[in-house]
Amino acid sequence: MIFEIVNQLNRGRADHRTGRARAACEFNLIAARRAKAATAYASALTYLTAGAVLLPEDSWERRHELTFALELNRAECEFLTGALAEAEQRLTALSARAAATLERASVTCMWEDLYTTLDQGSRAVAVGLDYLRHLGMDWSPHPTEEEAHREYERICSQLGSRSIEDLIELPFDDRPGITRHS
């Protein structure tokens, strides 16, 4: 039913200022996620584009979470449909808009996938290291064996005797090695 509802809403060309437009944006995101889960990436991209068109001009300020979700999913669907240049442009814009650590992590993961696909390993490493610097970890792209061993020991001491299950239960920002910078 979600696809029928969204298609009907999209045909209605809602005014940006109405609650109907806001609902249409959210429904487009839901439909896109369902289409994406069914590997219908082109259809998902259509829903995401329609949702983005309905966003008001100040959506980054007023509806940041929805706007970010639409744009990140859009970048992913562009990537998955082979529109790599468009995905790269969208990720560049999202990098500047990512407000929280988890948003930055999501954008970084997409960059990693994109650069790995493009066989640009050095750019993938640079993006990953830049994200780690944001978290307070300044790692070298070419560490010496001593540096790698020292960092391994530091991480092990932070983990202590905690199990993976214990770490999963921690709030994201309380996990070892994660500091809040957003």
C-alpha cells in the first residue's frame, strides 16, 4: 500500500509549506527504503528524488534528520545504479551537512564504498583517516610497526575485559575510542 499512497501523493504536487508535503517527504523515504530493500534501486531513487523536491528551502535547518536521510539514501542509490559522479557530488554536499558523529560515519562509509569501487584505495584510506581524526585518533597512512603495535595496545587497554556484548550495549559516544565532536 505504501507505494500506492506515495504515488498518489507525488501526483498531487503538494505545496512545500503544508503538512501534506511533510508527510509526502516521509512517505517517499519509507517507500524508497522498501524499494531499496527489494533491490529496486532505480525505483528507490525516484522516490528519494520526489521526496527531496518536496522539501522546503530551509529543510536543513528545520528538518535536518529527514533531509539527511533522503540525501544519504539518494547518494547510496546513485552509487548502486552506477551514477558514481552524482553520488560523489551528493557525498561532498553531505559531508558539509553531517552534524553528528553517526551522520559523519554514514557519509564516510559511503565514501569508502565509492572509492573502493573506483579502485582509488589511497582516497579511501584518506577519507577513513580523516574521519578518525575527527574522533581524536591521528593515525598515519603508513604507520611503522612500532606505531601499529602501540595503537593496538592502547585499544586493548581501553577495551579491558569487556565482551563484545558489553560494548554493543554502550551508547555510541561512550564506546572506547569514540569521543563526541559534533
